[in-house]
Amino acid sequence: MGLFDTLFGRGTKTSAPVARDRLQILLAHERTGDGNESDLLSKLQAEILEVIKRHIPVEQEKVQVKLDRGNSVSMLEIDIEVPQIRTPGRP
Amino acid sequence: MAKVLVVTSGKGGVGKTTSTAALGASLAQTGQNVVVVDFDVGLRNLDLVMGAERRVVFDLINVIQGDAKLSQALIRDKRIETLSILPASQTRDKDALTAEGVARVMQELREKFDWVICDSPAGIERGAQLAMYHADHAIVVTNPEVSSVRDSDRIIGMLDSTTEKAKGGGKIEKHLLLTRYDPARAARGEMLRIEDVLEILSIPLLGIIPESEEVLRASNLGAPVTLSSPDSPPARAYAEAARRLEGEKLEITVPTERKGLLARLFKGKS
């Protein structure tokens, strides 16, 4: 980057490093063969749901799976809307 | 009533995905519910251009095969609340995209959104045909360049013959979006003129998007250009095209750089 660019503010606003970082994270995931990540996720979701269903009734539509892939770790978030549980003994 | 739009071109690399993202964001900014759908199975990129690539969990194929509900596959944009993206599958076989499956998903999207914008894959094969099949409107993205114009002509023929509307005796509304246009080169006679392209393709013009560095910057950042630099010429051109889609009558111009003298001298931050 030239002095000119640095002086006039281009240096702080370049977009190419952002592009490189985004690609590195994305391709790291795509290359490691977790291309079937969604298979894993739907399996996880189904099994977790099964366990929960043993105790409370949950609809599949009330389950939201969110993912945020990071550089070294990814965050998997599963939101399950649980209906009001009636305690046994009451109508 | 929801409107289904297909962004198509035949030729690759002319700006379908850029245009899908930019128009989708512009329409959603007015508060309407918009979904952009990637039909490029195996080579998805709309997620990357929209900056949602790290958040893809399920995709169109998962929904078609019943592995996920539509609501689970939709990714809400982090900048505009009324904008969602439905990613394509990166790994599955293209054959997983079935006509019945696509019809079912499109019906469900029509119920949920005001605008459904389908980003077509390049080519004229199955994926491109399925992307256009349910559309009410088609945006034909064309560069002022011979092979692009020829491929657009081919696509226009398909829009008039192989879509649901055409088969029912109706007509898809077609719009020409001229992208990567360089007014200086056109003035020097080095690039097909707008009038030439219009005369050859003879479909109404939706907008002219000038060639601009801002488009690359936007995809680097993972944001539609209408959000990353809303005052730039391409962003203004897309915003106006979006207003025309909503029925506004606006004179078509080629937006140019709006810069003060100082900025012009120093080619500074835009």
C-alpha cells in the first residue's frame, strides 16, 4: 500500500483482507469434508428432539437451529420452544 | 400478493448474484418482506455475497427432501430485518432439485413473503429452468458484450416457452438489466450502446448499472452494494431499478460519481 493511500484513508478501509478472512474460514469448513454438516445437524436435531419428546410434547417447527462458523470453533445453538408443562395431578 | 422474480442471464459472471442481493436489499429496506433464493445447487454463492456463509445450517434441498422445515432453512439478514436468504446446497446432487419439491417450496414462500427473488444458475439446464419456472417477472441481466446479448436472447426465448406462465397461455413480464456498463467506453464507440442492446433484445429496460469498483468491494465485505455503499453509482442504479419494480415510473439514467472537488483530487474514501 502506497504512502498516498495511507495518507488519504484508503489503508483503513480496504476490503480485500476481509474477503481473505471470510474465504479462509469458509473453505476450511468446506474442505474438511464436513460437506455433510447439514446431515450431522439434522441427525443431531432429530436425536435431541427425540430425547426431549420423551418428556414433553414438542413440534418440529418449534425448533430453530442456528450456527455460526468460526475460525477455530463454531457455535451451534438449538432453540426449542417448550409448551407450558402441566404438572401431574392438576387438570 | 407475493411477486416471484427470477434473475437470469444464460451467461455466467454477468452479475446475477450481485443483482439479486442488491435488489433484494433495496426492496426489503422499504419494509416489505423479501427472500432471496439461491438455485445454484452445488455452487452456491449468494450466501457469500450476502455475508451469511457462516450461518448456513439447512438449504433448499434439505427443505425439498423434508429434512428441515422452510422456517429452519431461512436465514434472517443481520442488517435488514425483513430480508431473508434461502441458500442452495453446496454438496448435493443437482437431481435432488425436483420439480414438485420446488413447486411446494415456492408456494410456501409466496405465502410468507412479498417478494421472492430467485437467483438462477448460469446455463440453460435444469437448475436454470426450475429457477424461472414459477416466476411472474424475469430480470434478464446482460452485459453490453456480444456473447452476453446472445445468451440473453436465448433465455428470453425460454422465458416465453418453458415457464408455468407461458404454458398457461400467459406471459412472464421481462425486464432488461444492463450491468457493467461503461459510459466512457460506450461514448468512444468501444462498447455496444444501450439503444443497440435494447433494439436487439426488445424487452423493456429496468436499469443500467455502471461498472464500478464498489461492486467488488461489496462482495469482499459480504454485503449487497446497496447497503455497503448506498451513495455509489451502482447502488443508486439498483435502488432506482427496485423502485421501478414496484411500479414507479422513473426516468432511466446512468448514475455517476457524486464527489466534491477535494475528494476528486485525492480520489479519497468514497
